[in-house]
Amino acid sequence: MDHSTTTAIVRSADIFSQSTTHQQQVPQARPVTSSTPVRKYEVCYLTPQAEEREFSVQARALPSVESAFAALGPNAIVQTRRGRLAVEDVWPGEDIRLSDGSYERLLWRGKITLSPPKEAGEPAPNMSKLTRIISDTYGVNRPEGDLVLGPSARVLHRAPGIRRLKGSDRAFIPAAEFVDGNTILQITPTHPTPVYQFGFATHCCMNVNGLDVESLHPGTAFDLGLRGAGLTAFLSLFPHKTSFEDFGLLAYPRLRLQDLELLG
């Protein structure tokens, strides 16, 4: 795909003010000030006419928003119909292999860049920590090569207790909760590091380096803690969706590892 033909829009405004924004308009929002914690969100997406578009926007660094962009670390590998590609080389329009062996058209790719602590010895916030899963941790080629996941990544986990809690044999659990200091490590970037997330028509379970990783889904509006103009601004980051309800149902339930461990 020739990415030189894409449309790039760069905005610099706090889209999470009380003003409503739209994709093809300049946001009517108060300017970002030096005291406002902000994050650059980069989006590329496929229009209904199968045209590729991209834009970036400066907006508040809200955890509920950042988490929608920060699942896949650099050099994570997915299988496409054209072959294996690193996530940074995948653009909307590619067909991505899912965990069940089927392929789904990528409609949206989000990206943010994590920064190391400003001062040596300063603790890094959770949204700046990565999870490295050492090769073959879960069996041969699971993962295939070391896999780095972003701070909001969830992996599909199978355990008998999940059915008791969620009525399903499998659930998405945050990858960071499996850190054991041995084969699953928590790492803090020492330099600016991009992380990504993929969005499809429905919530999916992707095959990433041989592991089952969750695709984009923001959860419920209640989970986000946004409403009114704030929720409208949030949705403007996902132009492949027409409404919040368009995200649909979760492919599998979500669960915290500590809840599962309480069952013994």
C-alpha cells in the first residue's frame, strides 16, 4: 500500500475540554498549556470507501484514553496475507490473522510514544511500563521470540476458575499481572518507545508472536469515566466507528488475575 497518498492532519488542542470535536473540523477547544499533562495520539484508519487516512492530536494523558493505544510493543509480529510483519509496518487495509486462524481486515491503528522517567531513579508510572515475555514461556513458539507488550495489553488466559467467575473457559487478563521476574519481566523504557493497538470491525483475539492478544475495545462508557462532550471527543479518535455502541460486545470477558487467584 502506498502511504504517500494518505491524508495527514495534525492538531494541537485539548480535545477533552467541554467542547465537541469532529474528524474533519479543527477542534473548538481550549489550547493546551504547559501545565496540562498531554499526550500525542497518532491514528490511521480506513474509511468506508477503503481510503486510508491519518491524523495526530495532542490531548490529555487520561489513562482511559492511553489504554486504548498501548497494547503492542515495537517489533511484535503479526501474520498478514502478505506474510509476517512487525506491528509498526502494518497499516489499515491489511488482513490480520486471528487466534482462531481466520483473517480480519484492520480498520484502525493507534500509536502513542512512551517516555522514560525524566530523572534517574524517578519511578515510572504504570502507563510507561512494558511487559517482556521470554520466548517459549508458554510452550514451543509461545511466544515465538521475546515479545514486548504495552502497558494496557491483555492476553487470553484459560483456567477452570474462569467459568465460575465469568461463565466462560477463557478471559482476557492484563499481561502485566503475570510478571514473575523470571520469564515474564516488567521493563521501563530507557528511550522514547512507540506502542500500538489494532482495531477491527469487532472485538478480536489476535495472534501476536504465537500468543493470543486482545484487540481494541474501550470497555463500557462507565469504565471510561467519560460522558457528554468528553465521550464525543474520545470517539473522535476512532473514526472507523459510528457510535460507542458500534464497538459491540467483548469477544471474551475481562478479568483480573487476583480475582482468579482468590478461588485458590
